[in-house]
Amino acid sequence: MQFTIAIDGPAAAGKGTISRAIAQHLGAAHLDTGLLYRAVGMKTGDPVEIARTLSAQDLAREGLRTVAAGEAASRVAVNPQVRAALVAFQRDFARREGGAVLDGRDIGTVICPQAEVKLFVTASPETRAMRRWQETGEGSYDEVLEQVRIRDARDMERADAPLRPAEDAVVLDTTDLSIEQAIAQAQAVIAERL
Ligand code: C5P
């Protein structure tokens, strides 16, 4: 069986945790596409060339989950040539036998517009900053909130593949949900559509 589940949303809304849980539940493959941009952002050299030659090993490097890597990712992610160079990798992954769950910013809108299920996972900036701060233990809450706001603005205002829900996406706001509740709601949406 082949199917694609696209899960988009801003940083720290819960999409990574939800995506992993769903992939595990369905026995499908999971790709955190943010890792592609993080890996490109953290390497030195021409980002377009790095994106063209990116390998699966690059995605397993240490340090890709740091705040600095997220910042570096969002800076290279505004480059249309970088984005174009990463399309084939993501589309190949999406066609895997056994199903695929991809999470990112533009999966439902650009990478996999034909996905069987599209979810847009979001939460208030304050809630996302608190989660990110508790998870990374880096800096102060106020600094993390500021970084979340800057990253949201950069992701939503870029000309190429801006962050926004696809027209046919189901929006899941996790602000007042526990992670278990968020996963249960996502699973209910998927069960209705697959
Ligand atoms: O999801 P994550 O925080 O790892 O993403 C880091 C950055 O990579 C995002 O802020 C965004 O700028 C970029 N990104 C993107 N498109 C994706 C995934 C991530 O532009 N599909």
C-alpha cells in the first residue's frame, strides 16, 4: 500500500512528535524534512551545491537539533535554488511502499499536493516557545519566544513556498492539548481519510 501523509506547521507546534507516533502506528516511513534544511545550513560552502549532494548520512549528524541549526536552516530555506534541489529527495521518500509521513512547512502545498491526508499543526507562539525552551534548555524563555517569532515571520513571509495551510489541510491547534490528545486527534483525522 502506498500513501502520503503531509504534516506541516510552525516550529515546536508538536508536528515532529505527532508525525513519529503516526508513522509508528501505521508502520510507515517518516521524514523530518526540517533536517534537510538544518543539514544544509550547518555545512560550510555553497548551500545550493550542498543541497544537491546531500546524503542520508548528512541527516544523522549530531547538533542538527540545536537552536543554532534551526536558525541556520531558516536562512538557507529562503533560497529557491536550495528548495528546488531538495524536492526530488522528498518526493522519492513520499512514494515509498508501505506509506510515508513527511513533516515540514510546505509538504501539503508544494512537495506533495496529492497527499492523501494533510494536517496543519499549530499552537500559540507562547506555548511553542515554552515547549522549545523546556526541550532544549538553551537561553531564557524570552529569548526563545523572540526566536520563535523571528522564525515564524521568516517562514511565513518568504516568497518561495511560504508556511501556510494547504486549502484542503485539517488544522490542528495543540495549544491546549496534551501530546496524547494531539496524537489522538491526528489519528482520528487520518483514520477518516485513509
Ligand atoms: O522543522 P524545523 O524546525 O526543523 O525546520 C527548520 C527550518 O527549516 C524552518 O524554520 C524552515 O525555515 C525550514 N524548513 C522549510 N521547509 C520544510 C522544513 C523546514 O523551509 N519543509
